[in-house]
Amino acid sequence: MIYTIGQLSKKTQCKIPTIRYYEEIGLLDKAMRSAGNQRQYTSSQCQRLHFIRHSRALGFSLDEIKQLIHLQDCKRHDPHQAHQVAQHHLTDVRRRIEQLKALEVELLTMIDNCEGEDTEDCLVLKSLNDVPEKN
């Protein structure tokens, strides 16, 4: 099946400028062109775009997705390389979760301790004014 960029956009829920960008950076193969110079995409390009969108939804970076695409296309890769990319990403996700948990605790502390009736007593505003000094 052949898709126009608009059809591909609707089918994959990916915005047209994003599709063009993915082509530009090499994540998605360049589209064929019709006689009227309109982009035309194949079913395999549609499938690739679904792969990219799903990878992005899981939080993989564009560089990680490039690696995964290369591993998918390359017949002579170590099967554990994709596993290593995913494991590295999971480690990064867990680190970010810990950072978000610490942020949650700090925000809860600020909110729970803010009982002032005026701006001068507001712990939220005081806490935000306390900028840690860098060494």
C-alpha cells in the first residue's frame, strides 16, 4: 500500500513536520515521489514509523532509536546489543524516577509547611528564593 504524508500522519498519529524531520535525520527512509512531486510512503515505512513512535513513547532517545533501527536492519549484530540499549535506557529511567521522587518530597514539604497568611510567611516562596550556592 502507498500512503501520502497526510495518510501516513493519520495512520500513525505522527505530525507531518515530525515525519519530515525523521526523514531528514535518517530515522525514516526518504519517501518516493509521485509525478506531481508528492511524497509517497510504503507499508514498510509506515511500520518503521510505528516502531519509532512506540520507541519514543517508551522514552528512547533519537540516538537510541537509531541504534535499535540499525540492529533491526543489520543481520550480523550480536542479539544482546538491543538488550543492552534497553537495559541502559531502563537504568536512566530509574534514575529519573528517583529524581522525581526527591522532587515530590521537596514539593510536599514546601506545601505542607506553608501556613502563612501573607507573602512574607509563605514557605513556598521562601523555599524558592533559597538558591543553593555552587562551589
